[in-house]
Amino acid sequence: MTRPGGQALLDQALELHPQVALRPEPFGALAYHYGNRRLVFMKHVDVVAVAKQLADHPSLAATLEACDIAPTRWSSFATAFASLKSSEIVRER
Amino acid sequence: MSVESLVGQLKHGLDAPICLTWEITYACNLACVHCLSSSGQRDPRELTTDEAKRVLDELHDLQVFYINIGGGEPMVRRDFFELVEYAIGRGIGVKFSTNGAYIDADKARRLTGMDYLDIQISLDGTDAATNDAVRGTGSYDLAIRAMDHLRDAGFVERNGPFKISVVVTRHNVDQLDEFKALADSYGAQLRVTRLRPSGRGVDAWHDLHPTNAQQRQIYNWLMAHGENVLTGDSFFHLNALGDSLPGLNMCGAGRVVCLIDPIGDVYACPFVIHDEFKAGSVRDEGGFSRVWKQSDLFLELREPQSAGACASCGSWNACQGGCMAAKFFTGLPLDGPDPECVGGAADDARATVSSALVPKPAMDHSKPVSLTRKLIPVAGN
């Protein structure tokens, strides 16, 4: 399956970077990368839930499906995870 | 969720701080005129090694990702390396601030070998004359020598850029480009922060703080350099000049930030060492965790703050009324304009504040004046 530009991430197999720790917060979680020392706000509990399960599924899309994220929200999740990937909070596996 | 609503959430506080400063000693080999903790002499009540480790255990349990260790000069403590290694061993990253006096070749190698360690060297001028006027005779050479040792040890290659930390004053504001070039030459990163009228800075602030024209200069320079230059989010009072600088644009005191001082007292931020902003002590029952989560002061700071005298100003959303510490130690009301309000709203008020009413820092650990004492010891004590 091919997807329009920017959404290709949905087909990628991702995982939380092994040097990243998540701390639950009322708005979602704080993610801290011990390697590059970046602190990133995960601003929704659903994003946190998906991030934690990434490694258990063959792609981001499969993870979203497993987490019962409605398909209408997938494009915003693709954007959110593209940003998390650029700060190395998640990475390809 | 938009940035604005995230900031709204943060104002209610986090389950644990994200920016925790821990000053581990009031002892210092220098006597900088703007020292925000009036450091100089060790306090006999300072936390023991064991007490300090128990605090680190607590921070580990709270999932505090990293701490900023300062002082005083933290490397003066004989258990400095023991504490840093203990923190890192518990998964707490450490950034420590130092004047560099104790970083010789050997210590530079030892520091380079540690994971999750970052170093911040304080420097307030790109030449000895400018720097030493604030930080003391010989302090420029000490800082440069420390950075040379870190370079020779390969710190940047292994651990990433160390930081050169500059407090912007009236006298070094024209050197911002030179500071950047100096940092670049070491592969280091520049950090510039705002001068606060805290500690000995209460007295020094009037002569050192940037003029109105210089404030615009700082704002323009920071806008041009974006996220390449760190600021500790300390210049948000300048946002009233235009677009917002990078960062959260809010006072984090007691919400996302706090200070643990050398004797274990917990303050709302590193710039308000005064009883009015003391939330408790790590030595109290329940420890740091209870202070962070339940102290009356911190709960109060997490309530919505009134814009007060600034309520009718169109820039309040941009600058949030500025810095609580700056207002407090210049004798201004906390719900009014920042003493360096770029709209000039505090100018009249500042002129009428009686110096007798300006709060004094809670403690003074400055060394007694001695006509014979040498200020700068040799490195590697």
C-alpha cells in the first residue's frame, strides 16, 4: 500500500528509542532522551499509549489499529510521530 | 493539543519538576558580584553525603530525568564525584555549573568518561577585563583553562557540547557575537541568561542590568539565533517586543521548576532564596516529594495568577508580567510589571520604591572581607 506524502510513516516499523524514558503526566507524558538530552511533551494520552506499543506491531498503522484509534485521526498521529521521530524519541526498527 | 493549552496544563504543575536545580554547597572560591545565592562560605548545616543520596533516591522514584547541580562551586565538595556518579547510576542525568577552577587535565578526563553528564562553565566576558570585573581577578583564565582541558580530553566528541553560560549585563551585551564565536571554537553551546537582582545581585543589579535599548538588542539577537542558543527560557519578559522567543513563555516557579539549597531547603526557583518562597525542606517528614506535591506555597503558585496592574496592558499574554524574583527583590508588587518591563510600566514604580523596603536575601554566605586573602586558589586542590 502506498500513501500520500507525509503519511508514509504509517507503514514504517517504529519503536521508542531505547535511551528514552516516559514519565506520565496529566496531559499525557514527558519523554526524555538521555542521549541527545531532549525533553519532549507528549500532549495526548493516546499518543503515549501508541508510543508504548510501537515495538509490538509491524507498523505505525498496525499499532494505531491495535490501540483502537479511529482512522479519521491517523493523519494527525502520523504528523505527531513524524515530529517524535525527528527528535529521535522514536526511531525506525 | 495546542502549545497554549499545554502551557495552561503546566501552570497547574507537574507530578515532578522538569528543571530542578540543586545547589550542593554555599562554598565558593570566587565571590561574583551578582551571585544569586550570596555564596562564599560553606554552611555547617549542609546535607551530608548520605542525606544527599537519599534525596537522589527520591528524585529517582519521582522520575526526575535530570538535575542541574550548582552552588557555590559544586566541585568544592569532597564528595562531588561520588554524588554525581550516584545520580547517574540511578538514571538521573546531571548538568553542573562551575567556574572551572577545579577542572584540571585529570578531572577533565574523568568528567569526559561519565555518561549523561553535561557541564556548564560560567563566563561573563569574552575578555579578562570584562569578565573579571564581575567574577573576580583571574576567573577568566580559570574558565578558559577548564575549557581547554575539556577540549583536550575530548569531552565534546564523547558527550556532546558542553555549555558556556553567560549572564547578560550592561557591560557584556555587545559581546554576544564573540561569546557565540568562542563557544563555536570549542564545539560548545552558548547559553545566555537574564541577570536577576537575587543574592548579592540585589546590590549589583542596578549597575549591571541592561538598559532599555540593550534589552531590544538582546531580543533581536536571540530572535536571530533561535534555538541554537540556550536561554533557560529566562527572557520571556522581552516577548512584549514582538514575536515570542523559543520556549514555554511562563514563570515555572513551583510548577515545573524548583531549587534545593545546600541545607536541603526547597525554594520555588533558584532566584528566590527568601523565606517567602521557601516551601519546606527535604529533611521534613515526607521529604522532597511531599514538599513538591503538597506544600502550601507550591499549591498556591499553581493557582491562576492575577495580572494585577498589568491586566489592562495588551502585552500581558506575551510577557506574563515577567519574572517573580526580579519583582520581589526590587521591591515591586508581584502582580505588577517586571522591573525591566519593555513598555516602561515599572519605571515610575521603581523610582518610588524605598530601598529600606526592598527584601533582603534570607541568608548571606559571602566570605568576610579580608585585605590579605587571595581569592583564587590553584586548581586541583
